[in-house]
Amino acid sequence: MYEVILYYKFTAIEDPERFCEEHKQFCKESGIKGRIYIGEEGINGTLGGSPEQVASYKEYLRSLPGFEETEFKTSESDYVPFAKLKCKTREELVALHMDGVDPEDGGKYLDPAEWRAVMESDEDYVMIDVRNDYESKIGHFEGAITPEVENFYNFPEWLDEFEQKVDKDKKVLMYCTGGIRCEKFSVLMKEKGWHDVNQLHGGIQKYAAEEGGEHYKGKCFVFDDRLVVPVNEDDMKPISKCEITGKPADTYINCANMECNKLFVCSEEGARKMEGCCSEECLESDYKRPFDPENAFRPFRKWYHYFDEEFKEREMESKEK
């Protein structure tokens, strides 16, 4: 079994290029794989490897000045869901395309237990999913607003419209996968005049680890080869549908037509039917790459079979009625 870690830390880095080169060298020598972004404001990464490799990396990062208290969200995987190591510099750790957004001015942290307590109380609040629409499509918290935005940098424009509709004295809850997008978006909301702004500390992944995913529907999109991971082990039902068959599904693939490469929800049945393509037009394309369903759906098979069988049972029940 391998481990996958998700982490970030906002702390000043004087020479990001040099820091990046030294960081990359350590990771190469350790054999760990994944994606790391480094900038003047800090670090944002997700890595995978053996428990020993991951432990060594954690120790290394926390040994660096300013990174002693870096928090890691850890999940398990049957394989390392990264083909290689990518370590590079960026102007922004998450692309908001705005200057002067300081996480120090962000919202209040709610740990998973506190977050759940608010959800289970009679308190009035508005909850915002601060992720892209293709992420919230396959999973989100009960009652959350899921903005139709394709990229994080579209959120400021969305907020301009949203602020006209919601009382700014209302309690705000916001969440994302690991917490880093809330660090920036909470600042914008406070600047716009919201007073009671709260963010889920550690994001969905920490909540899943500590609260079992209670009140979360569907799965969580992740930016590695797995694409989708479970959150609530007691509720594995998909909340979305295969774009080919219409059956319940929450597995993502990229269209096999290299000119299209659309990311879309697709069941294994649909993928086999369309050879990994999202449309008949793409199926006929000269730029269609070979599709291997055995590897494409390997990570999902331990829970996908349950979805398919459950759908068949419901279909039979409806026909009997």
C-alpha cells in the first residue's frame, strides 16, 4: 500500500528558484513522485510513494525554516498515482490572478468536528463549495452552493454576482479539497463585507479522515491519476450520471480523441461502448488514441461493481411496478 499526501504552507521564500532546485533534488533522490509548486508565498504539493518515502519527505520539509508546522492530509492508494515528479516555480500557489490576497487576513478555521457541529445545529448559514464545477459535480456537502465555474480564477467574478443575493451578516461556511483555495477566497469575501467567514480546516480530505465523511454526498475529485476517491465509506452512491449511458456514475476519463481530450463522467460500460470517446464525432476521429479500460478503470473496480448492481436492481424494481 502506498501513501498520497496533500499539503500547502504559506510562508515567505526569498529565492523560489533556488529553493525549487534543492527541493527537486531531494525528491529525485528519494524516488517520490507527484507535483509541487513553489513561489514567493510558499509551497503547494501532492506527492505519492511508499510510507518510508513519504515519511522522509515530511521530515525534510518540516526541517526547513518556516515549514516546521506544515500539515499533511494523507490517503492510501494501491499504486502511486503519478507518472513522474514535477517540481516548478509559480507566481501564485493557486491561480486567482489577483495581487495582494494575503491568507493572514482570511476566515476563521473550523476543524472537522466543529464544521459538523454547525451543520447539525439549527444555526442559519450559507455554505459555498470553493472548487471547480467538475469537482462539485461528483460530490459535495449537503446544502452547499456549487458555483458553475471552470477555474478558481473565475470565482471573483462569481462573487460579484453572489454578493447581490445574500445578506452579508449571514454566517458563511466554505470548503475545498485540502483548504488552500479557501485561504484566498475567504480573504475576498471579507474584503467584500462579509463578517462571519469560516473555512473547513484541512478541507474535504481531513474531514473524511476525522469525521468519516458524514453529510458529504458522492466522491472527491483529486488532481492525480486516481481522479476520484471515496469520502463517506457508508454512502458510496454516485450523485452524477454517465454521459454515455445515463446510468449512475462518478468516474472521470479524458476523451480518447486527442483533439478533444474532454474530461467527462463515464462508466466503464459507456467507455467500452464508445472506446473512451465522449461523442460519435470523436469516435470517428483520426486522432483517437487507443483506449485501455482495464487500466483506466482499475482504481474504481472495488466500488464500481456495487454501483452497477444497485442500478440494475432499481431498474428491475421500476419495471415490475
